[in-house]
Amino acid sequence: MITLSDTLDTPTDEQRMIADSARAFFADARGAARARALRGHQPGYCPETWREMAELGWVGLRVPEAFGGSAGRFEEFAVLAEYCGSALAPEPLLEVGLLGAGVLARAANEPLKNAWLPQIVAGEKTVMLAWQEPGRGQNAAAQTVRAAPQGNEVVLNGIKCFVPNGAAADAFIVSAWDGAGMALYFVPANASGLVLQHQRRVDGGYWTELVLEDVRIDAENTVAVGQAAEHILQHVLEETRMGICAQLVGLMDAVLHLAVEHLKTREQFGKPIGSFQALQHRAADQLVQIEIARSVLLRNLALWETPLTAEQRELAASQTKARCVDAALAVTKSAIQMFGGMGYTDEVDVGLYLKRAMVLGAWLGGVDWHRERYGDLRMLGVSIDTAQGLDPALKEVSAWIEENFPESLRFPDHRLDSSVATDWLERLHAKGLAAPGWPKEYGGMGLTAYQQVQFQEICDRVGMNIAPNLGASMLGPLLIQYGTEAQKKEHLPKILSGEVRWCQGYSEPGAGSDLANIRTTAVLDGDEFVVNGQKIWTSFAYDAQKIFMLVRTDPSARKQDGISFLLADMDTPGITIRRIVNLTGSAEFCEVFFDNVRVPRENLVGPLNGGWKMAKSLLGSERIMLGSPRLAKYPLNLLDAYAQTKGLKEDPCFLVRYTQLELEVEDLGAAFIRMVEAMRRGQQLGAEISVLKLWVTETFQRVADLIFAVGEEVAASDETCVIDEHQRMHPANLFLAARAATIYGGSSEIQRNILAKQILRLPNG
């Protein structure tokens, strides 16, 4: 099984050191077997292991150096949390290292900090946060616990609940209402009037409830009051939510490894069950869930220590927790099914992971609560993408496109072919905007992955829905990497200018997803290839001047070894085009027939019979393009505008569905950036890109389904719907077009096969 993080991510030296240390610490003796043995035993974790973790510096990783900590970055802490999740470690790293120590470190009570933080860092004392109240859910405003000043003391009364494994705590930080606002108080665990009650959790740990009856503490034990208390509490809660997500990602990784190993070793009907396609696809879906969740986590961790507002932190935390909890429950539930009857017994470790996912998923807010909070914040205009603002390099571009994109081309009812937009494409070229991802030395914009996403959003806002320039998005990058200098000089400038439009000749009637099975032949005859055969699903072939295609040049070689990459003029004698009408009534798909078509040998790209490597590279580029968030975000923006005009934003049922889709699109954006950045670093991506293709096309379908549902009779009309003075859409065409999304560029079933075989390394059927 291939670990995608090894290809896609670039950890710092500090992160690698922490990962190596944690990997060694959580060896087999400290894995699921230990978690199983600790179930039902107070305090719910091993104090000796906790002290060892403190000796390694883990407890004080986020504590300032002045108090014995190392003031590490949150991204470093998240690496440690991920390994804790993988090992099912019950030690209170989040509860003490982020919540208890986090509140004290941010408070202004220096005597308390000096007295307690060094002991916490050393593992000698544990301090936990008690903030939740019965029936109050995730509402952080303390109401039922009251603080009454009496001389030099404060008297506390009320109940706090859902403190994880609080039996061994030496002290608690308790939130209370002091008559003017929130306050945080330091309460020793042995304080008179404090009673602890413990409720066993499903994972074998405990929730601790604090009953405070006339608990008297010195006023000097006031940690923070008023807005300072509110800000400190909210900050540590959001940070801990992110820490939970890191643990969930580690947990999911461990579950997937368990499941894959089971699929490889368990046999039924005389063969490993991992050879059964149904189970392969289930495992592939687990992988997709994990990698999307990891992408969201990594993206928001990278933002965490930038100057975000409190609301942006809340948005980032809710996006991350909604995704990671949803994914973790999906992955662990699916694993139970994969293990069959044994998965439902307590003898198999996979059940331990499901139960821990249940606890972590519920703690500090579940999926529905975080989706609702995310939706509320978005309604207020809070955005993660604008946390850093529009890239300065794109501000002028955005203004220019908004001012100059023709009104007649905005929000068409179907995707426009490039011939309709020739004038506009020429203007883009003149402005230097024709190839956002190309290096500048070849005439491109040289945008980073994040800038490319922002550029796409700029185009979406003005309703730009023009068929992609395959020369710019696919052939150009391939020629830059594999082409001769003469080929680059001949073709790249004309691709940029739009002077020459290209189509792609890959699929054939008997070789769609099974591309290595192509039968179109190219026989070398002197200085020319003679091409015979047929291509199908060639988009906009009728509008193209040239075609790049795969041909078989050595029929005797292994399928993949006898393929070459060839360029040809579409007006060459012997080429015939037949257009295919699709369900929307459009005819952008074509069949292309080759009858003794003569192509100059100089049009061969790369070595003879070396086309398969380039084909895979080009398929990667295609799937990156097909995996762009834009495919789903464009109709989502139309749905948003339509909902505004129809008052659907007042319908709570619609809002639930819409927010889930918005999150799915935003989550995809994080994965897209992660993979494009890996490609820009020179990584050759292959099967990994199937994660993007699966997520965006199936999300696109769900968006189109919701448009159809809310459109009612209008959505069943073969007419363009006017949303407002600037925006239009054809709901029926969107719905129909979405059906093809999970087919072209490799069907969803094929993408799952690719992940199962090439990433998970499951056995052949």
C-alpha cells in the first residue's frame, strides 16, 4: 500500500523528527492492544505512559519556553496528535496540552502560570478545562454555573459536564457567570464542595461531571474575566477541535491499513476477498475520504498561525471537523462491513477504532453542529479563502476580466466551444492570461496552485463557461516536458494565441477506460506514418485544426509498450468526423475516422513506442483538470444565486443540503491545491489524481440534483432560466450534463479500480 503523504506533502525537519519519535513510541506494545486493556479502568489512561510523553516534551509542545515548553508550531503538534489517533492513545494530550495548559498560557495570571505550567509540562500535574453545561451543547457562554464574590473568595455553584477522563486531574479550570460576564476560575480537584461523577464512554474512557456546591476558591485563582476569558476559551476550543481532527486522520489511516491487510489475507471462494471488486471499491472510497479529510486539515493547519480573525478560526475549525468526523465515521463503519461478522465482535480491533471515532466525533461538536455553524458564518460573509485576501498579482486581472468579458458570453445555458469566443480568447492571450499554469518562460502566467484556484473563481464570477483549451491545459505542458525544441517553437506560441485549436484522440470504441487496448495503428512508411483506425468521444473535433493522439506502432509488443504519441492536422486527407448528439441536444462529442492518413514522422512526440508514459502524464493532467473545484463550484454558484432570488435561504431543509454541498466543494479545493502544488514541485502524479476526479464529479452530480429538486417544473423545461440581470442557467441541461461527468475521463468505477490496484495494491480478481 502506497502512502500518499510521501508523494504529496513536504513536512518540515521538525515535523519529521516528531513523526519519527512518535512512530517509535507507539510501537505494537502501545497500540490497539493497550487501548483494549485500559478500557473501563480509571483514570482512563496510563499515568506512567503520560509521564513518558511529558519527558519527550510532547505535553509542553505548545507551551511557551519561559514555562518549560518548546513553543512549537501547531502543525508540529498536529503530527503528534495524528500518531496518537493512530495508536488509539487515551492519554490526555489534547485535554491537558491544548485545553488546560492552553488556557493558563494565554491568561494574565502570572502566579498561576509560574506555579502550574512547569509542572504540567513535566507531567507532574494535570489541569483540565470544565466548560460545558448540561443541556447547553456547544454554547460556550456559561450560565448555570454561577460565581459569587465573597470577600477575598469566590463561591461557585452549578454543574459542568463532559470533561474527558477527569478522575486523575489535579485541578480544573471552570467557566462561570460572575454577574457581568464570563469568568474562568482555577479550582483544585480536592476543593471542598466539589464532587466528581464519572460516566463510562463507549470507547471505555470516561466523561467526568463536576458538581460544585458552595465551592470556595481564593480570588487569586481567577484565571481571566470578561472578554479576555471569552477569547481565551474560544481560541483553545477551536485549536482542540483541530487537534481532534488530526487524531481522526491518524485513526482513519490505521483503520485503512487494517482493512487492506484483511482484504489481502482473508479468503472466500478460493481467493482473497480483496480481489472482489465490490470490496475494492469500498476500500477506494475509504482512501478518498481519508485524503480529502487530510487535505482540509493540512490546508487549515497552514492557515492557523496566520493573522486570522476569531470568526475565520471558527470557520476553519468547523470545516475541518465536519469533514474529518464525517470521513472517520464513514471509514470505520465501512471497515466493520469489510470484516463481516467478525467485525461486529469485540475480538477484532476495528471496533475499537469505530468507538473512538464516535467519541472524538461527538466531543466539541458533531458533523451537523459544525455544518450549521459553518453555514451561519458563511451567511455572515466570513470566508477562509479571503483570510489572506485575493492575491495581489490577481487583483488587476480580476478587475480587467470583470470589465472586459463580453456580456453575450456570460452564463450560457451550455458550455461554449472556443470558436464562439475567438475574440475573447485572443484578448486573453494579448493580456498574457491564456495559460495560467504554464511557466512564465513559455508565455504562461506561472501561477501557484492556490492562485490558479483564485483565477478560476474570478472566471466563474463572470459566468465564463467556455470549453477548455486542450492545447493549453493538456498538450502544452506535455510538449514543455517531452517535446523537441522545434515542436515547442512550432506549437506553443500558436496554442497560447488561440490560432490553433486542438482536440484529443485517446478513446476508441473498444478502448475507453482501458486505454492500453487502443487499435488505431500508425505504420512507418519512409518519413511518414500511415494511420488507420477510429477515435471516439473526441470533444470539439469539428472545431479543431489539429489532434494529438495515441496510436499503436508495434502490434507485437506488450500493450503498453507499443504505443506512440502523434500530432496530426485535422484537414489531412483521410480524416472524417461524425458528430454525436448527447442528452442535452449538444453535439460536442465526435467520432474521428482515419483512413490511410499520412502524418510526418517529425510529428512524433517523444520516442517511438514510448507514448504510454506520456499518455499517463497527459491523463494526469486531464484528471487534474477534471478534478478542478470549478466543475462543481460553477453550478454551486448558480444554485446560490437562484436560492437567493427564490427565498430558499430561509428554508432550513434547503440550507442543510446546500451547506453540505458547499463544504464538499471547499474541501475539494484543499485537495486540488495539495496535488497541484506537488506537481509543481516536480512530483509525477498518477493514480492519486483519481481521488480528485471521483470527488468533484460525484459532488457535481449532487449539486445538479439539488438544482433539479428546487427548480421543480422549471427544471423539467427545456429552457434557460433567468436568475437575475447577469446570470442564467438551464437546470435540465445541468442535470443531464452532470450524468456524463462520472463517465468521461475515466468512469468512477475505473477510478476506484485504479486506486484499489495502484495505491492500495489489492490483488487482481
